[in-house]
Amino acid sequence: MINIQEKKTKEMELLLRAEKDALTGLYNQGATMQLIQNVLSDDKPGALHALMIVDLDNFKEVNDFLGHAKGDKVLVDVAKALSDIFKGSDIVGRIGGDEFVVFMKNIPAISDVEIVAQKVVEDVNYIFQNEEKEIHLTCSAGVSVYPYHGSGYEELFGKADKAVYTAKANGKCGYRIYNAATTMVYHATRKNTEYNPENSM
């Protein structure tokens, strides 16, 4: 019994190690993608989810002027900030050097995503000073919404990535929802259609 338990414990440790990013402890790229795909493939009609990409602004300057050890510390701090904001069933992963993905499941409304995205931008905000210069590290976030922007991971990621690009092009330290105005109008129309009693007559 002891040997079986030890074997199971080791297998679980290896599984977790394979799924987690070694530096931050978040899910790695492969695990993040798989977990999101699992949710989308088992989805129920009427569900609303959001995929958010969080990309750090000026991270290269931190590495160049303060060193990679400081850069690693920043990544750990950002991971903790995201973990504090997103809890429960949300999926949080690090998918690249300074890029993170959050998948918010079963959101009540698109406006809730805006509130959370704004908090991410406010919390991931650091100022570093050394002898040469002051570095202001912030983040840009891009959001896509299921089912409006895609039914699979690749589609949702692509739309969120375009939204990040727009946020950075508009001065960084901000967020954008892909095609926000049209999406919100469509969502409101769909909700009214779904819940209007006259439509069930």
C-alpha cells in the first residue's frame, strides 16, 4: 500500500510539473491551451466566456537595464497579481516570455470583463529606478469573447491578440475588447431575444 501511494504521489508530481510553468507556477502554454479547449468542447448552450491576453509593456527594458534576475522577479510578481485577481474556476497561464493568458468561464456579462480587465491594468503597474533611467512597466490586455469571436482556442486567441495590438498602438497600459461596440450590441440583442417572453409564445 505504501509503495502504491508513493508511486501515485510521484506520478502526480510529474504531471503537475509537466503542466506548470517552472518560474511562475502558473499553467504552461500547452496546459493552458488544453484546459481551455476542454471547456469549449464541453460547453453548454448560452454560455459566455472570455479569453484575455496580458502582455507586459517595456519588459525588455527591465531585462536590459536591471538584469534577468529582476526580470524573473517581475514575472513572478505579475503571476501572483493575476492569481489574486482570478480565482476559482478561471484558468491562468504563462504562454511566453512576458505574455499571459486568462480564461474567464461563465461570465455574467461583457461589462464584467471590462471591470476585471481594468483591475489587471491597474495592478500590473510598476516603476523601477536605477542610475541610468526610470522604467515604467505596465501591461496591455486584449480580450475576445466566446461565442461571438470564435468557438475554438485558436480563433479566440487570434482575436484577443489583435485586441492587444490595438491596446499597445493606443499608448499601452490599457485594454481592448475585440470589436467591442458591435459585440456588446449583438450580445444585448441576443439576451433580449432569449429572455423576451413574447418569443416563446
